[in-house]
Amino acid sequence: MIERDRYHHGDLRGALVDAALELLEAEGSEAVTLRAVARAVGVSHAAPYHHFEDKASLEVAMTKQIRLDLAQTLSTVATASGGDSPDLAVAYVVWAIEHPQRFRMLNRAHSFVDNVTTTPAQPARGFAFDLLMDSMRVGQESGYFADNDPQDLALAAWAAVHGLATLLLDGRLTDGPPTVSEARRLAFSVTRVLGYGLLRR
């Protein structure tokens, strides 16, 4: 059931974003319209236009909320694990499997979010990448990771786990929709290979 408490407490904008995210997960991005969101919250069709000019501006707000939710998830894992990179990688993949539509929206966020950094030296990445890079620095300080640029190490790790999540959601690695247990198993496997490297020693 869509949460309406925020609306009743005077936060209509927040309630509309919450409703849009629930519609996104339940029915996909095509189902998310200002009219549908207004209906879900129980307000007039005109009410959302006081907060959002159009669907694109609603999607910007949705993407920002998704980033905050992912950040909170990864922060919790980082705190509990002491910043352990494999735990962060697994948490990222599991989050993607549990929230496939939100994950896909983040993948295409650059098409409608105007504040994403997209330069050759600093590709669009956000909190997940920054947290991974911090984890790499901690690993280097403890002598566990190689003394390479932590940005390069984090990019390799992010590419691996983000690619794995995408392959799972595209149905390329499992028979039928991927389960959380399958996602965990494959994420641990990928991070283990990434950690040991591919070269024979």
C-alpha cells in the first residue's frame, strides 16, 4: 500500500515521490504519470503540478530519492563491515536485484538529471563509487590492496559488480528472474576472482 502519511503531515511532494517509486517498482516507468501518482496519493489531478512541472521533473526527484536510499543501504553495510569491499559489492548487487526498476532508473539517470558529473576524468558514478574508493584506501592502508591509484581499483570493482547486476537483471545468468541467494553467490564469486586477479602466479 502506498504511504500517505507524508501527505497528511503536509509533505505532499514527498508523498508524490513515494507513490511514484512504488508505481515504478510495481508496474514500470511507463506507469508513472502525474495523473497516476495523484490518484495513488488521493489528491486532485492538478495537485502534483504545484510541485512538478512534468514527468521529467518528477523523475529527477525520484532519482535523487533512489540515490539517498542506496546511499543509506551501503552506509549501513559499510558501518557494520568496517568498509569491507566484498560486503559492499554484494550489498550493491543484492540491492539491484531487490529494486530492479530503481536500479534501471539510476542507469539512465544521466538522460534527465541535470546535476550528474559526466566528464572523462570523473564519469557519472555518485555515492556507490565514492564509498568503494574509500574502501580501497582503507585496504591499501592495511596492506591488503595493491598500491595503485584507489580510483582505478574502485573503478574495476564497480565495473565488475555493476556489470554483474545488469547481467542478472537482463536474465543472462540465471533461469528465470534472479533470486537474492543467486545474486549473493555470484557477487561473492566475482569479488573473489577480482581480489585474487586472473594472472597465474
